[in-house]
Amino acid sequence: MPHLRYITSGESHGRAMAVIIEGVPSGLEISPSDIDSELMRRQGGYGRGGRMRIESDTVQILSGIRLGRTIGSPITLLVENRDWANWEEVMAVEPQKGQPHPVTRPRPGHADLAGAMKYNTHDIRDVLERSSARETVSRVAAGAVAKRFLSEFDIRVVSYVTEIGGVGSRISNLVSQGSEKRIMGLFKKAERSRVRCPDKEAERAMIRRIDQARTDGDTLGGVFEVVVLGVPAGLGSYAQWDRRLNARLAHAVMGIQAIKGVEIGLGFEMAGRCGSEVMDEIYYRQRTGRFYRKTNNAGGIEGGMSNGMPIVVRAAMKPIPTLRNPLSSVDIVTKRSFRAVYERSDICAVPSASVIGEAVVALVIADAFLEKFGGDSMEEVRRNYKGYIRQISRF
Ligand SMILES: Cc1cc2nc3c(=O)[nH]c(=O)nc-3n(C[C@H](O)[C@H](O)[C@H](O)COP(=O)(O)O)c2cc1C
């Protein structure tokens, strides 16, 4: 059983999105602004659709936090859907007199057709409301709590976009080889970029690519990287498949809507190289009494465990499935072909996905951290952590 669990709920045009987080120790200081700032980061990015202008997400904390600190009980977070006012009848809990029009036209690339078959409904709204990436609001809110927890141990989770619609930057190589200071420098630049790309030249080319896609009535995907700094060696384990940290990270990141591939460190590129090129050789510095590496091709994970280097997770996002240029599909009631009608939608959401990536990665790292140093209060966790750091520093 995970040490930090969470479950999300809510429909895209329903009253609110929610999440319950279980396992956060008592005594962690947290305020709504810690969560709101992450929700705001999720909403940013060049290429988003109209909905982002309607929604300005703010959290309500319903349980688990008292007088500015966690108390060890489940934390319930709720984010209202401001658009709900326009959907009260369509999304009503009680049956309505004039039932709203069912949605019978499945969109290619969405959960619509398989979801309608699986849940035995001829109103696809029952499916699309929950399969929507609006759900990630809940995960970003939970991730903000995990980040707040990790920051108490100087662990930071950051991200950047490295590719949009085939337009790439060289950032990726810099990240896997770079020092923590350099990575934080890149992250600060990414925070100021409209596409979350620290490489100015690549940023301009990415924006041009998005503008082109908009003109063409098309959409784009891309690649982002999440980096975790300050993780001690020894989180996760080689001893059992489901305890491997890389497997847990891949599960969480693949769980984000539209993510089609996850790599750790050099990832797929490693497959084509010689062993002599990719293993991160081990050195020892007498002066500090520390082991160290000059490279980080492993992305901070060896044998399913963190090895003390920055953890580097890369994810590939597919293009947004709703296009202005309509795609062919078949009505599930009439069985007639149609060309989908365009609805307001994102052209590219890779920058936002990278923020969501940070959240789910933070939740996995916090879970693995609590598995290793777990306690019911922050004081107890701190004591366990310090004892272990002392142990490995004398190793
Ligand atoms: C941050 C984010 C925003 C998204 N915005 C849209 C959107 O505006 N329109 C759309 O059709 N799909 C959007 N998607 C993608 C769909 O949610 C996703 O492709 C769909 O639910 C099918 O799931 P799958 O791609 O994992 O198979 C978005 C995904 C993310 C992560």
C-alpha cells in the first residue's frame, strides 16, 4: 500500500474538481497560496484554448489542515469549476424535465467511443466529462502538497519543455549532464517562457510552429522533462518490481492524459549506444568523503533506486485530438459518418502538461520518501531522515 495515497473526483463541467490525500504527516505548514500558485502555473502556456480564460482556479481546503498546519488526517482539496454556472442543467444531479441533448458523436483520439461502449451509454457526455484533462487540476493541487512536503528536505521538482511539434532545443542534453545550479538556472528561464522552454531561440521557433498549426487548423504535441533535485540515494528498491522508483514514475507520468511515452535519463537513446558510452562512472572525493559521477545518463536512478543524482524523467505528449480541421467519425445512434464540429480547444498544451508532470512526479517522490523515512509527524520524519543522511555520509 502506498504511504501517500490520493484519489481525484469531479467532472469537467460539474460543480468542482476534488482530491483526497492520505498519509501526509502532521505538522507540515501549508497555506492555500502554496496550492493556488501551482494551479496558476498549470493554466499558463502559449497555445491554450478559451477555457483557460474562463477558469481561474483557486483551492478550498475542506479538511486535514488546521491553523496553517496539517494534522495527520486526510486532506480534502476542492477547486470549483467557474464554468459550471453555464452547465447547471446539463450536469444536474436530479433528472431534468426536458433532458439535455445527448452527445452521440465520438471524437477520434478521445475516450468517447470505447468509453461509451464500456459504460453502456449512448450519451457520450457521461464519458467526456471525466476523461477530460480538466481532472489534472486535482492532481496539480495534490502535487502542490507533495512539493511543500519535499521542500522541507530541500527537494525541488522542476520542469521544462524541450520540444513542440518537432521543433526541439538542446536543453535536454544540458539537463542530464548539468549541475544542480545550472538546472535551477534553466528552470528560472523556463518559468518566464511562454512555452516553458529556457532556450530563447527554440522558444521563438516553437511559438512560430504553434501559430502555423493554428492557421492550418491543426494541433501539436511535444516533449517535456521533469527533474527532481536533492533526492538522497536509496529511494525505491530493486527488491520487487512494483517498488522500483523508475516503474512508479513511469506509471504516474503515463497516467496523465495524452502522454504516450516516458523515458528516464537517456532513455531510448541508450538502446543504440555502447555500454562504455552510457554508464555513469563512479568516483570518490577524499576531501569531502563523497562518491560522485561526472555524468547522469541514468537520470538519477540505478537498480530501481535513486542514486543521489538529479532524477530526470522525460515524457512525450501526443497532439491535441480536437482539431479545427474536422476528422471523420460515426454517430453512435444513427451510424452515419460525419465530420466533427470544432469546439473551442487547445492547440498545444505541452507547457501545461509539464507542470502536471511535476505534480505527479512530486507525489511519487513524496510517497517513496515516506516509505523510507515515514512517521506520523514531521518531527519524526525529520529525525528518521537525518539519521539516514548521517549513516550514508559515513559510508
Ligand atoms: C493539459 C492538457 C490539456 C488538454 N487539452 C485538450 C483540449 O483542449 N482538447 C482536446 O481535445 N484534448 C485535450 N487534451 C488531451 C486529451 O485530454 C486526451 O488526449 C484525451 O483525454 C484522450 O486520452 P489519451 O490521449 O491519453 O488517449 C489535453 C491534455 C492535457 C494533458
